[in-house]
Amino acid sequence: MMSSINFDGNLLFGSKEQLAISPFGNGCWFESLYESEYYSSIVNSDIEWFNVFAVDNVLQKIADPVFIGATLASKAACGAKVVSKANALEKVGVLCSVDSKPAIVEYYEMTDEMINLKDKNGELEYRYGVILNYLFRKDKLVNIINQRLPIHIAKKIIPFLNEHDEYITPSEPNGYKFETLVIDMVHMMEDCLPYEVKRNKEFAPIKNMTGVDSLESARKLLLENEIDI
């Protein structure tokens, strides 16, 4: 967990006794495993790969055998499922290359130039959005366990206790959260297989109350894929 600050740089409080804290991002997953009682048994086991995936995508395919086979066949250190972006402003990180290594740039860290850049065919240059479904080789993860992940700063809605001891839940972002992200583990690998999937078959995230990427849109996609709910 990590403390949060408001836009003036002041710490926010969740109660009289405690700072407003939030999860330190999905980049901590392997560090948490490393510090757990299970680490030695897993590292010394015959497990060769980890499948890391987001829980807010109800169409996520876990341990997808075709994705696994393609990644193994490519001999890459990791694999990442991607979809073509619905539009330039879609809030997904994009898979690209930085200094000849695989990288994922979060949507809120992209410049306007990157967001709108087109290739010679008129398509978005950065058009492959990640759906947070990765395969990592265990031995490669063990090799980077002591490398420090960068900290990402994101504008978020952060409930807090105000100066009148009132607990406030804002309707708009009111501060910054600090996160480590699994995307930076991809950049620590020598290579990554970009594996494109059909978004209406594998991408139904629930991020908003209504409209796009909401519970309602996810239900429609589940029904479209003939999944009982």
C-alpha cells in the first residue's frame, strides 16, 4: 500500500489516525510472491511460466493454450495479448518498442503526438492496446527480482477526511496515486510476443459506472459470446 497526495502535494488522510492509502499497483505481484512462504517451493518446482491477467475483464482467457503455444514457439521471454484500439483516445496502454526493447506506454503518459500519430496507411502508429494478459518465463522473472520498478503517477478519485473531519468521496479526480505496474516488467525482458486477439471475444473490461467499459457493456459482450450470466 502507498499513501496518496492532493494536487497541492499534501498528504491526504483516510481517518484521524491513518493516511489515505491505496494499492501500490499490479507491478508488486512478483515481489509479493517473492516475500511469501510459497516462493521457494514455486521456484524449485517444474513451473516454467506465469500467466498474469486482469480481474476486471470478464472475457479474459486464462491459460489460453493457443497464446501459450504461440509464445513458446516464438521463443520470446514473454507474451502480451493486444487489441486494435477502438479510437485514438481509448484508455489503454500501448505496446511498442523503446531502445530496441519491448515497452508499454500507459494512456495517461502518452503525448498528444503519440496519441494521434498515423502511419503511411493512415492507421494509428500506436494502435495495439494491451488487455493485461501476459505470459512470463519464470527464470526471466527470477533474474529481475532485484531490479527496482519505476513509479507511475496517476490522477485518481481518492476518498479523504477533510479539515472538518468529514469523510469525502469526490466525483472527480482530486489527487495522485503512486503505482508500480506490470508493464515495466515487460520492458525488462529481451523480447515480447505481441499477440492480437478479437476485442469482442476477449476484451470486456469493467471500469466505468455506465456507458463504455461498464457492467452494462460487459453483460452485452457476455451475451454476444453466448455466456450465461
